[in-house]
Amino acid sequence: MSRYNYHRRPTREVKVGNVALGGSNHVRLQSMTNTSTLDTEASAAQIRRIVDAGGEIVRLTTQGSREAANLAEIKKALKRDGCDVPLVADVHFNPKAAFVAAEICEKVRINPGNFVDAPRQFLQLEYTDEEYAEELRGIRDALIPFLDVCKAHGTSVRLGVNHGSLSDRIMSRFGNTPEGMVESVMEFLRVCRDVNFHDIVISIKASNTVVMTQTVRLLAETMAREGMNYPLHLGVTEAGDAEDGRIKSAVGIGSLLAEGLGDTIRVSLSEDPENEIPVAAMLRDYISAREGHDPIPEPDARTLSDEPARRLSAPLTPPSPEGEVAIAGVDFPIPEDWEELDALGDAWPGSQAPVILSSSHVNAPGAVMSFIERALAKGFKNPFVVKFSYSSSSPEEVMIKAGADFGSILLNGYASAIILDAPALTEQTRAEIARGILQATRLRFSRPEYIACPGCGRTLFDLQSTLAQVKKHTAHLKGLKIGVMGCIVNGPGEMADADYGYVGAGPGRVSLYKGKQLMVKNIPTEEALPLLMRLIETGEIPENI
């Protein structure tokens, strides 16, 4: 892996039905239905729309054995129409459903956080080393029979860990941390390796892009140390919708793709699932175009810490209409002669002046990061302002490309400010995209933060319209974090750092949270939004509810 030169991480090839991922295959695109898995025709129709949009793998929620068994009927409906896309069963809390699905689907996703361990209750548990070892033996005893069924039917497995669904056991020993997420999946991977089961794909996701990118890197490093090279599925959970969802996904997924990580991706949007595929395709194609680029010098050592960004001691003046930042500094492209930094001579400003950097290299973020590392190694102390330019007149294209580019820079701590140059867009649109990128990298909050899942067959209310209403009523609450979650699978956990939460609890029922505290449960959907606003305004729920 390299932050500077684009090379795909070598991985084992895994077959998901007729689709191979990892190895030398291009990054595969996938999505997930939000229909009831018991509704055969609606699910099949939505899957066809996903495939028509370019989806190569489709996942369906599989709450229980009935849903798992009905996957066979959905496959029949698809084959009747000539659609042979691989299906993935998404299983939480119910190993029996995983066993049924393994005989039907091309892949089964299980969550190490709830396949064996009891559903989390945010309890601090104490284990002796022997007691903890006994818990690991329990994982082995439960997992091996499932892997045997998968072997017998040629079914691959996705081990999918989410930040919001770690078990109390893992959190008690490792905390709700990247280390805890990695250990959660490694416990299962070691069992798979021991029994020679290797048809595995790994995902390790969070709604926080900083946590998500740090954890995926740590997972890749940990697997490499233990001699594993399983393919990775990338995604930012609960990214939301519209501009927010696209930018957050581009920041998280794009910055990892740029480092060569990732073999299949899903952009999780709180929209119709077929809308996810064009976004994922644009992101994949933008990064993969860097393949075989002119080499960028690898710095001898990383000078910067892993802090997200260095702050300026004084504010910059506002951008001009042309998109430039009016500051005392130097605006220059990175020199073509990489080894001649000293040749800048008098062009280099004093140590307090911000320096604007740009690059025409096809891997511009890699070029900028390499330059900054080597400049710092030579003793330069200037804060850096990074400028990237985009010619497109499409706001969506600019936000996806800029999200990936600036995400790499900001999440790795390489800039104190950014300039988004997109002359075909209005000043307001450029500013909104730039602010969205800073918010997605968690460096500057200029509007509310919405942690919203894309919805699935477990969602029992209209998530898209609900999210729209929540955003409409809370748009003025700068910096407030609000979770809108379809169900309890990730709900309370994934929105653990949210100020308030709206979580589906059953057909037409919702529970409201203040932080991690459940304030009211199982209220009718029509009462939920007014009560949420009351909770935000007063911090309380009326006693008679």
C-alpha cells in the first residue's frame, strides 16, 4: 500500500457465483435492496433495476429462515427474466437463517458482532484470560458447521463488521475502537484459515470517515502480518442522501481506493438503491484511471502525525469569486524535477506564510502528499493550502472527484486549507461542496450531521421521506448530529456519537434517543417527528407519552 503511488493491493480471488472479485479483477459494484425479502416480485424488480444500472452483486436482508428460504423464489423470478446476478444474504442475530441461505445464495454476509455473541447492551464485561479463551472456542464451535455448509454448496462468505454492532465482549476488552473492530473480524478469520476455508470477503465499516479509513488500513496491515490477503469490501455506513451521502462516501471510499485498498464497493445512500451504482462507478473509474501513472517519489519517512490536519494560527480571508484564496503566499505547481526542492530558492515564502500547492499529475493527491512530506523533511514549516481543479459542469461529478481527492489530503493530515477550483459551477455550489468535504472529514462543521442508513427490508417506515422531513426541520442546527436509522441492527451503536436518534422499532413504530439513552420507545411513526423536535428543543419527552 502507498499513499503516493497508486497500485492495487494484491488479494486472493474469490468467486461470488459467476462474478470473481479480488485478484486481477476490477473493483466490483454492488448495492442492497430495501424491499421486503418476502415480497418476491418487488425484490426481483428492484434487483433488475440495480443490475440495469450496472450493479454486479446484490444483497438482501435476511432476518430469519422464512426470508432466507424465499431467496430461492427471488432467484427463480430473476432467472425467468434472464437475470443471473449473484445474490448475497445479509444476516444478523440469526445463525439459522445463515445456514438456510448458504444452500441458496452465492454469498452470505454474517456479522462477527452478533453471529455468536449476544446482542450488545453497552455493558462492561469482565473476563479472565481463560474465560475469554472459552468465548473464542464458542466462536469456533458455531462457525465451523456454517463454513462446512458453505463449502458443500460453493458459497462464499462476507465477514462484515460495523462500528455500530461490536459485541459487548469485544468492546469490554478493546473498546469501541479500530483495534476492537479489527480483532472482531480477525477472530473469525483465524478460524476460517484453520479449517482451510478461504472464499471470504471482508468489510469493516463506520459512518465516521476517520474511523472507517483508519480501521481498514489497520485491518490490511494486520492481515498482512498474519499472512492473509483476503479481498476487501469498502463502504461508509449511514452516509445519508443527496450531496452529504455522495461526499461522505467519496471521502471514505475514494481515499482508500487511492491507496490501492478495496476490491468491491457499495455507496450507501438513503435513496433508491439503483441510484448508488452510478456514483460507485464514477468513483471507481476516477481512481482506477491512475493505474500505471508516472512514478511519484516515495518519501523516506512519514513526517506528519496521524492528526487529520494542521490548523492555521490566523484565519484566511474569504474566497474570491474565482475560487482563489486571497492570502500572502506563493501559488505554484509542484516542480517537475522532484529532487530539486531546493531550487525553489527565493520563491519559497517565510515560515509563516501559507503556500498554495497544485498539481497536474494524474494522481494529484499522491503528488501533493509526497511533495509536502519531502518539504517538511527539509525543514519547511509553512502551512499548506491544497488546490485541485475540475472542469466538469456536473455538481455530482465534482463532489465525487473532489471528495476523493481532498479526502486523501485531509484525512492524512496534509493541509490546513483547501481551494476547490471548478469554474463551470457557481460560487455557491463550489462553497457548498467544499464545506461538505470539510464536514465529511470532520474538520469543520457548518451544518447538521445526519447519520442515516440506506434502509433495507428490515426498515418498517418510509426512511427517505422521514429523513427529508428531519432535515427540513433541523437544517438550522449547525453541528448537531442526528441519527435516522431503519432498525436496531446498527441503530444505537452506529449513532453512538449522535446527539439525537430516530430508530425504527417495528411496523409503524419508532424509538427516540438522546445520545445513547433511550428516551421513548415504540411510539407511532406519525408522533415521532414532533416528539423528536420537542426532545431537541427541551431535552425531554413529556411524561404522559
